[in-house]
Amino acid sequence: MGIYSSTFYKSGDQILFESTDPSQANWITAHADACKLTIPEVLRCWERFLMLHPDKNGNILRHSLTTNDAFNSQLVEQLPVSEDGLVTFQTFCCAVKWLSSSVTETKLRGLYQTLACYFQNTEALERLLHVQYPQDSPEEVRQLSSLIMREVDTKNQGFIDEDDFILWLKRLPVETLKSSLHFPVLPNKTTVTDEHHNPQRQLIPTENPRKLTYNQLHVIAVELSKHRRDWKLLANCLGFLEKDCQTLERKYLDTENQILEMLQLWRRRAQVPDAAKHLQAALRDTGNADISNAVFQLSF
């Protein structure tokens, strides 16, 4: 994201540092106002942030966002941090806001600045391509690198500059480019329930532990999808038939939303006095005890 990351607040000078912390009722609303996100969007960001185990002030170590993927490492390095290497929740929200709402050209320029070290010359580009195509031989990667350099480096400079990079990507079909850069904060077609209108209820243990929240259902959907669990087995355990699952698959393209919709349908239909306990048992019975334990121990 390069220079654009300078718009993200750092731990030492961000505007919310003295005004709120995760234990306060205005934690979500303050971030919604400061980062120009809706309350449901901030709640989703907070769900994901909680999985990174923030400290009591709502900060995480930057390296906790890093994976073995080279692009991920470059992207995470763009996030501003405090002197002790902490990323605030506000910085996280601002980064998500930038990814979700920036126009296409701004995102492309941010992408170039993130990857700029790989466009210095053909050899640097080869290193990037080798990571992306590990199954290809060095010779194949070398040929591809040379081909890309000849096509993109229109000024014959021996490296790819920002303008050439933007022009090259703009040759792609418009819809393909927009789809590749699409980054919604909330999943497409996700129903926002009334629970989002009371953010404080999501941050502290509910007084009625038998009540299921949208956030709990969403985290279950995320975890089942991420770990490629057999969600249809859970659906069957909750009373859904195969034809019901097929209907959800036709309605939603991605597994996460299929599971989330199934769980929300079940919650609306369930006539059990203790829905949370019933769902925990269903998760355990279908081999998902780890997800059950993690979700129902979190504070929402």
C-alpha cells in the first residue's frame, strides 16, 4: 500500500488511544466513526481481530499477521506500528477500509508499491514468479519473467515502473480487474441482524448464555469453511435435508456463506429452549469440538 498506509493511525498518535479501550461500551462505535465504517463492518473486523489475541488495549504484534506467503509478508510490512511493533485495532480498521473502498487505480498503485521490490529487474521478478509457480523449472520461470518484462516495460528501462504496471493491468477486462480487487468487509448477501445494533452486547459475555449471536454463527461458518469441515454433516444433525443443502449451494457460491445461511435459518426455526447448548452438542457430535470450544469461550 506504500504511501497510502500513512493514512492509517499508529499506536503512538492515533486519535482513539486515550478515549476508549475494548472494555468500554463505545469501543465499536468510536472505531466506526473514526474509520468511516458501519457498526456491522467494525464488528466483523473485531471478530477477526479477536482471533489474533489482542492485548487488553486492543493491540497485536505485527508479526502475528504474517504467514509464509511472500506477498502476505510484503503487505503486512506496509502497516504502521508503534515503536514496540504493535498494530492497533484502529490501524487494522483503517487498512480494511482502504482495501474495501478505494477506487481501482488507487488499489493498483498500492499493489505496485507493495510489490515494487520485485520489479527492479528481471532477476527480482523471477524470484516472485518462482514463489507463485514453484512447480515450474527455473528455465520456465526465467522465460516467463523475460516475457513479462518485454510486455510491461514499454520504455525499455530494464525494470517495471508504476505507470507501466498500471497500464498493463488495465488491459484486463474491467469486470475481471474489479472482481480481483473486490474486498467487501461484510460477506456478500450476508444478512445483518438486529444484534448489530447493540455493539456492547457483542464485546462482553451475554447475560443469557443460551442466546446465540450473529457473531458466534459467523465465526463457526468461517472456521468450518477454513478447515474444510463437512458442514453438511452438521446441517443434517441440525435437521436439514440434502435438498436443503443443495438449495444453499445454488444460492451462494462460497462455502462460508452457505454455512452461515444454514446456521441462521436453523436459529430462526429452532424451537429449543437452549439453542446455544444444542448447537455446541451438534458441533461436538460432528467432529467439530475444537470449533465449539473456541467459539463459545470467546466474548461477544
